[in-house]
Amino acid sequence: MNYPFWDIPFLGGSMLIAIIAILHVIVSHLAVGGGFYLFLAEFKYSREKDVKFLAYLKSHARFFMLLTTVFGAVSGVGIWFVIALVSPAATSTLIHIFLYGWAIEWVFFLVEILAVILYVYKFDSLAPSSRMQLAFIYMAAAWLSLFIINGIITFMLTPGDYYLTSNFFSAFFNPTFLPSLFFRTVVCIAFAGIFAMFTATFQFEEELREKAVKYASAYLLPALIFMPVFALWYFAMLPGLARDIVTGASALILIFANISAGSAFLMLAAGIAHAWIEPRRFSTIFTILLIIFASTFLATFELVREAVRKPYTLYNRMYSNSIYVDKYNNPEIDPAGFLANLKWCDIKKIDDSNMLAAGREIYRYQCQACHSIEGYNAIRPLVKYWSADFCEASLLKLNTLKKFMPPFFGNDAERSALAHYLFSLNNKIEDKPARR
Ligand code: HEC
């Protein structure tokens, strides 16, 4: 435990990461899918030479560029900021393993934004064939940046045999790499279709609107067919505990998983059906509804994906509270206890005068990664009817109580201090004044 702890009231660090990451992920999936759209729409134009469709494509591309480059870039940097503060140890480990991967990803990102900016600002002056080449470069760079990030994110959940081999490629091409890549790719393409439906509703000529809406609806088809297949494949490659968490070990996550699947189905089915039954009456409000379904689907999907990694940040390697699995796996390994190894905590020895203060520090460093006092996953109501003895006994079995919690780390005095602190959340007890 080499780093200080960042207290974030009410939400907790993991929720803060989740909020920023979800906003980023929605836009970045759109950014990747939009590449396929720009390139294929250019291809469509090269065959049909429909100048009205081209004018629509131009206005679509400008809005698309602004949204994805500005919001995508800012929220992406936001994620770096927050993960480095909330989980410095895990972030450092990931950087050490994937340094070159990340460097390459930034190159792809640079190429991606340069290509789309050139594409939009030189739209009228470029020959159609050059525009199509730029769209292709954008599409390739954007998808390749997904390719890289996907390797890093999936590694956190399924590290494969990396910890045995220390081989970059076995970390990168880990067991969920492919299902996740395919799943996300069809999601990206569907998002591009929904965004194109949205921009199409601003076309006032009915014929053009119908054409643009129907064309956009084709982008939803791959997801309708393949999303369930890739999702099942993904699920099959998860560790057993992760599968259990989705299927009922945590009621909350089971509900989220169902909301996610339901929203995905609604987004695809409603979008395709409306586009084919009554394309001319396609309204902006309706596409906003589709965007809400799309965002709900992806937000809950990402929450579930993060939740099934519990109790780890890096599977089998580091718990969510930044404690390495092997180093502290057995509290008896280190008779000095937990606090003695905590660099950023003044309390090293527990007595009657600092029992609660010590308990509070242990709570911050061991529990607060997943619990808040009374906000997200609040601990106060969870222990409301527990006696001090029961708290103390439960701490011995924390990882049995809920399989997705890490075990408690520390010696008996520390366990007792934490139990006192938990008990004090609902009952009035205080530290005794220090003896002089
Ligand atoms: C990896 C995340 C994580 C960490 C770290 C964690 N918990 Fe939990 N804990 C959870 C989740 C998730 C639940 C389930 C909440 C629910 O059922 O609503 C839970 C439930 C609990 C419960 C209620 C158990 C029950 O059976 O009702 C208690 C008490 C608790 N945690 C205490 C702690 C303490 C004390 C620590 C620190 C030593 C801790 N937790 C660390 C995730 C975590």
C-alpha cells in the first residue's frame, strides 16, 4: 500500500470512474462505428452519385466530428485522471505491462482525429476518391484504437496465463479479447446507425429523409443478429465467479444485466421496425428515445462488466482495494499486521485511545473502494443491526459472506478496531482520551 487514499464522498471512487467512463464509452463506440458509416456512405455516393445524399453526409460528418473529437478526447483524458487517483497501483501495473500498446493507441487516436478533421474541413475541395481514402483512414485508425484498448480492458478481467509467462501477447490476446472485440464492433456499427437516423431527421425533404433513415437502419442489422451470439461467447469465457455474479449471486447485477439486454433489444428492434414500416414519419424525438435505449444498454453493460471483476481490479492479482493477492493472501504471513505496512497512515499501534481512528483508517484502505458510508453500496445500513461481536466475527469470513468481497487483512487487534468502527456507524461509542 504505497499510495494515499482519495476520499470521494457519497459516490466512492469506483462510481466516479464509472460515470466518466460510461460517458466516454458511449461516445467512443459511436466514434468507431461512425468510421464504418463515413466510409460506406462515401462508397454508396460513388456508386449512386446522389448529390442530395452527399449534402446530408456533409452535415452529418460535421456534427459527428465535433461530438466525437471534443467530447471523446476530453472524457478520455478524464478517465486517465481519475483512474490514476483512485487506483494508482493498478494503473501503474497496467502502464508497465502495456506501455507500448498505449503509445500505439495514442498514435491511432491522433491519426483518427486528423483524418476526420481533414475530411470535414476539406469536404468540398477534395476529389471524391480522396475523401473516400480519408474516410477509410479514419475508419481503420478508429477501429484499431478499439482493438488496442480492448486488449487492455479485457486483460483486467481475464489475464489468461500472463502472470505465468509475463508475455505481452498472452496478456493482450487474452481469453475474452476476441468475443469482446467482435461484440463491441457490432455495437459500434449499430450506434453509428442510430446516430445517422438522428441526423437524418433534420433533413426536411421527405424522400431524402426516407432514404437516409432506411440506409441507417441497415447498420442495426449486424447487431440484431450477432450481438446475442458474441455476448454468449463472451459470457462463456468468463471466470466461474464472474458468471455467477451475472446469474444471481448479486441480485443488483442480475437486474442490470437484464436491463442491458432488454434495452439493446428495444433499441435494435424499434429502430429497424420503424425504419421499414414508416420511414417518413421518423421523428427526432423517436431517435432520442433510441439514443436513450442505446445509452442505457451500454451504461448497464459496462457496470456489469466492471462488477463481475469483483473482488479484483486485476483478476487473481490485485483486489479492488489495491491489495496484491499473493502478498497479503494470508494475514499470518505478516505478523506486524496491516497498518504497519500502510505508508500513508500515522497509526501503527492500536490501543484504547485510537481504536476507532485505527478502524476508520482500515475501513478507508480496505473497504472504501467498494463501499461508501451512506451513498453508493452504503456500509451503515448493511451493518445496522449487527452487534460489535457479530461485526468482528463476520470480518473473519468476509469473502465467504459475499464471494465477491476480498478477505479481511490484518491481525486480531486490527480486526477488532475495524469491527468497533463499523459498530460505531450506528451506535454511539468513542475512543478513550489518550493516557498521559
Ligand atoms: C470488491 C468490493 C468490496 C470490498 C473491497 C468490500 N466489499 Fe463489502 N460488499 C461488497 C458488495 C458488492 C456487497 C453486497 C452488497 C449488497 O448485497 O447489497 C458487500 C456487502 C457487505 C456487507 C453486508 C454483508 C451481508 O451479508 O449483508 C458487509 C457487512 C460488508 N460488505 C463489509 C465490508 C467490509 C468491512 C469491507 C472491508 C474490510 C468490505 N466490505 C470490502 C463489495 C465489497
